Amino acid sequence: MKRGSGLFLLSAILASLAATTPAREQAVFRAQTESVAISASVKRNNAAVVNLSAADFRLTDNGVTQSIDAVTIESVPLDVTLFMDTSGSTAGSLDHMKSNVISIAKMLRPDDQFRLLTIGLSVDTPVPWQRAGNPIALDMKAVPGISLVYDALFVALTHTPAAGRRHLIVAMTDGQDCGSLLDGARVLDASGRSEAVLHWIYVSNQGDFDQLSVPAWCTPTDAGEVDFVAESATRTGGDSHRSRLGDPAVRTFAQILEEFRRSYVLRYSPNGVTGNGWHAVTVQVPAQPALTVKARSGYFAR
């Protein structure tokens, strides 16, 4: 397997900076808060609701109701990051995941772009950013003993799309980290600083791994009291989805993609709220309480 040394080095540098920078001075992906954009999906049962206006929404920032400047369902080009867990714990699903990635890439529009992250003894990029429609070949093997889930998710979350594009992350993994430089709390923090929407497709099936690969011993970096992958997905306005060997992960992705393309982007300039740190955001459609609203839960300001 080719080593993704560049991304591994990036992850190491970011981890070092995060570990040595006081919390009040942590790097914030959002440069300013004069304008805030919150992604939100609205459904009636399982059907997307696409005819709402700004007057239909109620949005609060740290408990203060805000005036929404714009409500759009943006048909904009997407940056799609796919994360495929190639650790030994998912080896039995590896061939299915490879097939899923190829099928998923074919669902994207010509102006979309995507990349594929995998984890071995480092965070690898077997498919760097490229336009949808280009052929891809996947020949990675599972690596036993190490599972850099947190490092890979952190690398994915730090991507900043160009103006006029939106970033969707779909992670196919069992969520069990082992050996990452970053802990789960740091990934959860990063999820609140990124404007990406993260979805987690749970994939787990034991299987054989490459006997010639280099084994590694590690200790998980957190005690497991918090499901950091699921919490990170929820914080971004995404969700967790169950999938087992043989299940249609491609169909799950298709549903995620359709929901993302039909989601609203609520824009506002914070009014009546000040202060650095975490701003909790709630989004409702008061006149139609039966609707299900899933939105980013907040943002960091400085």
C-alpha cells in the first residue's frame, strides 16, 4: 500500500498545534462570524420538504432569535470526501466497500469532485481530489492492529471548499479508533469548527487481512464513554447509519446525497449575541411541528 505521508504529516502537525495551543487560542476554521451559514434538512416522514421560506423558520443563536437573511436549497457543486476504513476490524467488508466507492463516485455530477481517504499505518489518499466521472482503481488491503479513525476524520474536517461549493463527508467505518494521534474529543471539537456535513455509515465485519502487512500494537486513546464519531456527525447536522456486510451501503449513500442536495442553507448575521467560543444554534419550523428538522448544532466564534 502506498503511504500517505503528506496527509500523515499534516495530521501530525495539526495535532501538535492543537495539543500545545491554549483552548482560548485554538485554531478556528471559521475566520469570522459576520455571516453564519447553517445547513438544515427538513423532512415530512422520509420525504424532503422543499417549499419553505425564511418566514417559516425560527433560528436561535445562544437562545436569541435571529433574523434569517436568506434561505436557499443550493444546487451548487459538491466536494465529497469518502472515508473507507481499511483496518483489520473491517477486513471482511473491504471488497464490498471498494465496490461501493466505485458506485458512489458514479452518482456525482460532472461539476462535483471527490477524494477517498483510507487508513493503514497512516492516513492515505488512494484517490486524491478529482472531478467526478474519472475512472478509479482501488487495490488497498486491510491492515491489522491499527485503526486511525480519528486522524482520518480530522483530516477530512479540515478541508475548506472553494467559494460556492459545499463539503459532504461520508465515513464507512466501525468507528473504533486505535492509534490515532488525536483523541475523540479533539475530533468532536473539529466538527464544530468545520462547515462540512458528516455522515457515518457503520460498517463492521471481521475478516482476513494481508499477512505480509506490518502489524501494530496500540491502546485506544479514549475510554469509550462517548461515541465521538456519532456525536461529531450529529454536531455537523449529519447522522449515523447502520450497514452490515451485504447491506446496500450504496443505497444509503444515495439517500444521504439526495438529502444533502435538498437541504436548506440558512444565512444570518448574529444579532444580540457576543462572545467567543461555542454558539449553540437551534432551528425549528414552528407552524409545522410534525416536520423533522436536522441542522448543525452550532459554531465556534472568535
